[in-house]
Amino acid sequence: EAGVAQSPRYKIIEKRQSVAFWCNPISGHATLYWYQQILGQGPKLLIQFQNNGVVDDSQLPKDRFSAERLKGVDSTLKIQPAKLEDSAVYLCATTPGRANTEAFFGQGTRLTVV
Amino acid sequence: DQQVKQNSPSLSVQEGRISILNCDYTNSMFDYFLWYKKYPAEGPTFLISISSIKDKNEDGRFTVFLNKSAKHLSLHIVPSQPGDSAVYFCAAKDSNYQLIWGAGTKLIIKP
């Protein structure tokens, strides 16, 4: 079974530029999460999708971050414009359903904003 | 306000000995706890979990203990092996099925 795929693996951008991350979940997994992990901290949930609907985006900085999950499969997370403090690893995770807690994670995208 | 705390940023253990990683939480409504393991440049992988109705769960070399009165859980690895060197995250499930994560403990197994 293929795992969660994320791209790109690494990205370096200048502040005020925009960037997008892509996630392809495990086939059949209805619930998809985007986490931000700053160095030395645990993952912080940014947004949770159930199929193509948003379940929780309370911690998403909506003035600069946006996410979508068209057709309930792939998802993209965008930052525009980026700030220095956005430097982090962005992790995508999926579960079969919302009540499942043993999430499967992708390798993450390491973003560096300079 | 950190609801899940891992107070030891790192831990060094001799190969073959027991590794004990600790985690404290503040919210008594958490009812499910998980441990994840993370290697560099990879995403976290699920290791073991425990429901709040239990005080112990064992899976091979890994055992998780839960002390609800103390709001404390621990992960025991015995015997420790070089491949266990990784960052270990403790996470707790809240009433919205969201995971609240600790900051992680880096475990180093010395040969």
C-alpha cells in the first residue's frame, strides 16, 4: 500500500513570496490533516479535512494560509505572502476516518523563508 | 499553554538497557494517548497507544503506562536497540478527535 506522498521535499523562498505544498493521501483515507512543525516543537494542526469539507481550521492563519482538498483526494496548502516565522516542516497526515487517531504521515516539506 | 509536556528534550541510554520516556498532560478529558517515533527527514510513525480505561499496554519491546491520577504516561523500551534512536512524540486525543502533541524527546542509544 502506497503511503502519504508530499512534494516538494524542500523549498527555500524569500519572505513575501508565495509557496504551495501538495499532498496525496493513502487511497480511501477520508480524513486529511496539515500540520506545521517548528524546530524543537511538536506538530501543530493547521487544518483538518473530512473528504473535501473543512472540519477544523481554527489554527490556520487565514490572512496568509489557505488550503483546499478538491474532490476529497489530493490537497494543497498555500502560503502567501510568506514570513520568516513560517520556516518549518509542513506535514500531511491521513486517517481512514475522523475517529481514527493512528495517523499516517508523509515525509513532510521543509520550508525555509529567508 | 502546553497541554502535553515532554520535559526531557533528550535522553541517552546504553544499548540493551531500558529507555523510559515521560509525558505529562493537564487536561483530564483526554481519553486516548499515542506515542509516535520520528527519524530525521521522515514523518512521524505511530508506535503504540493506550486508552484511558487502561493503565498499561504492551507491544513487543514497547510498553506504555498510564497514571491518570498523576496525569502522566511513560513509554518503556526494553531492551533498547540502536535503531530506536529517534525523536519520540507523545500525543493526546481531545474531545474533537484532534491530537495535541508534546515537543518530543530525542532518544540516543549508545553502543
